[in-house]
Amino acid sequence: MNVERRGAAIEINHLRKEFGPPEARVVAIEDISLKIAPGEFVCIVGPSGCGKSTLLRILAGLDTSTGGTIRVEDAGWPVGNAMVFQESGLFPWMNVETNVAFGLMTRGVPKREISARVEAALKLVGLTKFRHHYPHQLSGGMRQRGAIARAFVTDPGMLLMDEPFAALDAQNRTILQAELVRLWEETGKTVVYITHSIDEALLLGDRTVVMTAHPGRIKEIKDIPFPHPRDVMTLQSSPAFGALKLEIWRILESEVQRARAEFEK
């Protein structure tokens, strides 16, 4: 598998998404504009229902926008991206090796190349010894490793992640956060990562995009000043980490209170 540093540049301009019939339109996201550099790791946080996942689905080509444009400097877009969800999405009737190979098989990649790329992907996420196991034989953390391997094996320029560790226990979440940072530092993929956790956004990202309550707009964008390589195990003890976490929390708190006040009118 090619693990050279390769990421897609993303430019989002005035993106808007509406749902429902004309007489009962609901605006999910409104006037989203954002530029993401090749190889950048961008986290998006915001109140529930602010359209974070909707934005990611549009980037993935799984949904269409109502207005605005997206430009991705990657000739394969939207095919040239991979998405990881909260649940691993591994096929229960396939073992780990076949699950990881599935995307390559559907694209008609030669068997010899598939074998080499799957071997590299399994090694990358530490699942080589479990290649013949089925999803029900794996822990939640190992299933998510399999999902990450399946995403990386296609060598996407853009990796889209929708709260991939939210369902894991604290220990596995911390371990996989560290693993994801290591993989990203090695491969240079462009990552757009949705999370409800401010801690996670600060541990992983180069920048954190803070969204407003519904309809979702960009409230602020915070640069994350912590240098790479990062030790996610110890970073949380930093005073600078605590101060930035509190700053972002205050922004989110004000949005939640505003949304509640509008709902109670």
C-alpha cells in the first residue's frame, strides 16, 4: 500500500443544505465556507443537530448540497475519499482480511496488488494476527481498527471520520486516538473529523471548527498550537490544553443557551 504523504486540498464556499418540502423547509447548514490545506487534520465540533454529519456526508458524496460549492484538488473526488463511521460497518460474514480488501475488489484491483496493500494496511493498524477473525470475534476497538484499515487501504486523499471512537470505552478511545495521530503523521492524509468531544478535537486536530446551533454555521475556527509528534496520553495535563478547552467550551455553551432560549419562545 502506498503510504506516501498525499492529501487533498478542500475548498468549501457558501455551502447550504435544506431538507423537506418547500412549504416546510428546514435549513441544516447555512453559508459554510472553509479552506483545508493538503494533509491538514481538521476537527469539527458543535451542538447536537448543528449539521456536522450532514456536512461530512456532502463531502463524502453521499448527499448533495442545496447551494454553494465544494472544490477538492484530488482527481478522484468523491471516489478518492474514505469514510469511517461510529460503528465499524464491517460485514459480519467476512473476516478482517476480506473486509479490508472489499473496496479494492469492487474497483477491480489485481489480486496481487490487493494482497500487498491489505498486508500493509493490517500491519499499519496492528491487526495482522487477526486477519482471519470475524467481526463478532473482535472487541469494539479492534473492529474500529479494521474500519480504519479498510479506509487507508484505498489510499484516499481525504479521510472523513464521523465520531469513530464515540462508542468505545475510555481506554480504547485513548489508545485509538494515539494510533490515529500516528497514522496521520505517517501518511499525511487530509482528515476531516467530527466529534462531540472538545478534548478529542484538541488532541487530534491542527484546527478546530466550532459550529453554531441549528442551523449550522461556522462560529469560530481555533488553531491548535500543540506541536507534532503529539503524545495524546500526556497532552491533557498541559495548562495550555486546559485553557483552550475552556475557551471552546464557553463558545459552545453560549450556542446551546441561545438555541434553548429560541426554542422556549
